[in-house]
Amino acid sequence: MVKHNISKFFCLLLFIPFLSACWDQIAIDERAYVVALGLGKSEDENKIQVTFLITNPELSKKEAGTNEPALETISFQANDVIVAKNKANSVIAKEVSYNLLRAVIISEEFAKEDRTLRWMYDLSKEYEIKRNVPLIVVKESIDTFFQNNRPQLETKIHKYFDLILESANKSGLIPKSNLNSYYRVTEADGDLYLVIYGTSEISQGGDGTEDEFIAGKMDIQGETNQVQFIGSAIFKEGKMIGKLNGEETRLAILLNNTLKMGVIYTTYTDPFNEKYKITSRILNKENIHVKMDLKNNSPSVDVSIPIYMDIMTQHSMVDYVNDSEKRGILKKSIEKEITDKITALVKRTQEEFKGEPFGWSIIARKQFATLPEYREFDWMNTYPSMEVNIKVEVNFGNFGQQSEIPNFEEVRD
């Protein structure tokens, strides 16, 4: 009996190593983590230019310093991103991994190619690439963008992409775009899709408010990273067809109930002195209301947009707090300014882009009893000829922490 128990014990010891499941374990410092994957145009139309921005995990350790570089960038031609990972190991000693991937970045030149969609779907085949990875379009080549992208306050490049994209999205200057929504909108074939737009190439911007610029046009002085994320690239059927600046992107997000943005600050013309601007804080409290009449020979869309805002500055020194009549004039002035800008954006989407990025096709589907009826209506091709009516309703909150301000002329006297 004792011998039998001893035999069982030794047999159990033999199986313990196989149950540990650590034979294929790879240490962190034995892997090269790609934090940004770049796709660009290749001279060979059957290949793409793949660029890896690789981070060094050694720098995140709390031990002694290392002489290894913080980042490494490599670029080469490949058939797809799956083969590219193995191809990169011919020059990188550590095993290349997509586990810490924080952004998929494609060049504007490549994004406008008819063949872009073929290579974008390769990303869905790779197990290590998650569907919620942000998608970005940049003006220049990918390797140039990576070389110029040098954050000053955030040394961990994977945290930089997380923080900068989150901050810009909350302000409404860029949309929230990722691989999953790109695939979903492309396959639905009803709407246009907005993708984050950025660049490291700074050019002369010209006159305008801070949200009327697109990436690369905002002139910023000082010792800081020159990369800018402002505006959006418009995709139709998986291919880039145009761009929106920061203000147009904000309006497009405002018109889309499926997209959200945080508290935003913007300016409007003071109706009592047009040389001054009024700064407002817009709060996202309520969705827009979209009513459609698609059964008539002339389909129409009525959009009601409730906007809640606080007035933060008024350099004209007009007493909007105590004078209800002047406050009413300000309300109508802002409503007209917003309505005119939204109407211009809608007109541009109808005439130039031949489609809308507002997610209205989802609402349109509910107007039909069956999916074949909706497909026969052909939302994408019908939208450019639709009548779109915009109504903006502005609701004022407070007028800053100190609502009442002194009379400017009395102070000068």
C-alpha cells in the first residue's frame, strides 16, 4: 500500500512541470513593442511601406539606467502587416509585438489610394491588434512624422498617444476614430467616416480663430513638440476624399448623436461690437433631434439642435446679465451664426463629398419597414439632393464666475 502511494506521488511530480504553462513565456525585455504602426504608399502597387515606432520597455523599469535608446524607427516594404512583423525580426533582435500598439497611422497619400481598403482589412486578421486602436491620417510620410514627433513632457511614447488623443477629442477638435468604427461605417455604406488628422509639418496659417485651423496651420512658439492633431480626414467607402478643419469637425460631431465630446470653448461675434469676440463654454447636455420625411418625392430632414452654453468673456463690456433685451439680441446673433456655419457644412457635404458624416443613415433606417426598402431608397446617393433644415436653440447658463462687470467708460473716468 505504501509503495502504491509513493508511485502515485512520483507520477504527480512528473506532471507538475507540464501544468505550469510557462514554457513559452517571454520576458518583457526580450520583446520589441510597436506603439505606432504606420502604413504608407509603396513604389510597388502590390506592396505597402510599413513603418514601426518601437518603444524600449527597459526605460519603464525602476532600476539602474540603460544606454539603450528610448525609441527606434524602422521602415520597409512588405506585402502586409502580418508578414512585416516577422520581416522586422531580421534586423531587430527582440521579438516584435503589437501588444502595446497605441495608434495605426496612415499617410494622406496612401489614404487616397483606391487600394487602401485591401490593406486596412489586413489589420483585422492580426490577433495582437485590437479593434479599439485609434486610426490617424497624417499629411506627410510616416517616417517623417515619427522623426518629428518628440513629446517634451511625456517620455513614455505609448502614454503620449493616449493622452494627446483623449485631450483633443474632448475639446472636439478631432473625432474619435478607431479600427472598429472604420470597418463598421465602411461596411454599412451609408455614411462618411471621420478620421483623426495630424501633421508635424507647420505652415503659415493665416487669420482665423483657434478652431478654424487644420493641423499644421496653428502657429505656436516655444520649445515644444511640433506635432498637431486638429481636424479630420473624410473617408468614403474606405478611401479618403477630403478634410475638415477644427471648427467643421466640431460641428460634425455636434450633428452626430453617436459621437461625444467634452466641454468645449469657442468664440462668437459680439452683436454690439463686431470687432470683439465672445468666448463661450458649450455643454453637451442633450442629443440633437432629427426628423425625416423620406416618403415624399422630395425627401427632407429637419434637425433641431439644443445648445447649452455659458458666456465666459465679453470684451465689449455690455451688461448681458441684467439687460434681458440685450441678452435676447445676443441669443439670436449666436443662433444665426451657428445656423449659418452648420448650413454651410451640410451644403459642402452634399455638393463636394456626396455623403454625410453625421450618422443620419442609422436614423433613416428606422423610417423603413424592411432592410430591402431602405437599400432601394439608397441613402448615400439620395442625400445630396435632400432638403436639410437646421434650427438652433441656444440656452444660456451663467456668465462666468463673476457675472457682473463694471461699465468700461465709468472705470476710465
